Amino acid sequence: MAAKKTPSLAEHHRAHLEPRWRKAPFVLRITEWKGSPIPVLVLKERRSHAGESVDTTASSGADAGPKGKLAERGHVSGDNLRRCLPVLRNIVASVQDESGVPLEIQRYLTQDGLRLRVNLPLDEESGAKLALIFRLQERVADQDRVELMARRVERFTREEAAYWLSRMTSFSPDARRWAVAGMRLMLGGQANDSGVERMLERLRA
């Protein structure tokens, strides 16, 4: 009996992800930006017309829930993307369809998958965690601090990730800026701090 052929990423996306990303609470885009290393990952959150998060999940069917408006929650590319990829794959691997079957989003965060230019549906937990990582890594040159922050965000519960994301998106510009600065220090320490390497080694183990 012939072995069952594994569908290509493009075929998989058309069959399983294209019907879902337009309704998902978060959308991860693999794209290109002029002047930025290729590819760029852009994280969007679906908002209602009133500005609130849309109450839906990535596992909803094509006809479920409002479409809402997508608001950017951060992006990552270049060295920071390469350093965070293993963590990002672990986070998105948990996304499932309405029957509890994994959607295999992690297949797109590979060398082959990152060549595509697609939109990927994320649920509330994975979307909030990626949004935090993308926002925190901006303008941080220390790769160890970037990875440390990503690994610590990965360990957040869904509720923790949603809470901290709200602190960075739902208040005044000054309050949002302080929240980002505080989270960077809390999760990634300071530049040239020897504790960063020690903590990172423990998390990798």
C-alpha cells in the first residue's frame, strides 16, 4: 500500500489555515519590508470597531465570529528572529482547530516555511505571547537578553500573557512605554549583567 503523501505547506495552508486566519483573534504574517532583513514576522491582533479584542479563537470555523480590524502588535526580523525561532515554534505548536487537532503552525517557522508569504491564525494565548516577545525585543541588541525574554514569556500562562499585553496596549503612551521598559528589566535584566547568561543556561537545560 502506497504511503500517504504529506501535503505541501502551500496545500496545507489553503486547506486548513486560509479559512481560519480571517477570523482568528491574532494573525501572524510572514512578509517582506523594504529596508528590513527577509523575512519579517508581523503580529496583528483583531479588534472590534469599538477597539476591544474580538471574542473568538483561532479554532473557529470560517463562518464564526466578527471579522474586526487588525491592529499591529509588533514585528521581528534579522538576528532577533533567528535567535527566537525555536521559542516561537514551541509557542505556536499549541494552536488547534475546533476538534482539538493541531494546526501545525510551527511548520511555517522553518527554512522552507519562511520563504512563503502567508497569514497564519493564532489563538489568544499564542498570539499574546508572540506580541509580548515582538514588542520587548525591539531595539534590544543583546541576543542573550532577547532569547531570555522570549523563553520567560513562553512560560507565562494565557492569563499572564493577556494581562501584560494589555498593559502595553490599553493605556496612555507613557504608561505603555513604562510597561515595556519594566518588562524588559524584569524578564531580561540589564546589558552586561552576568546573571542573564546564568538564567538563560538554566532555561535551556
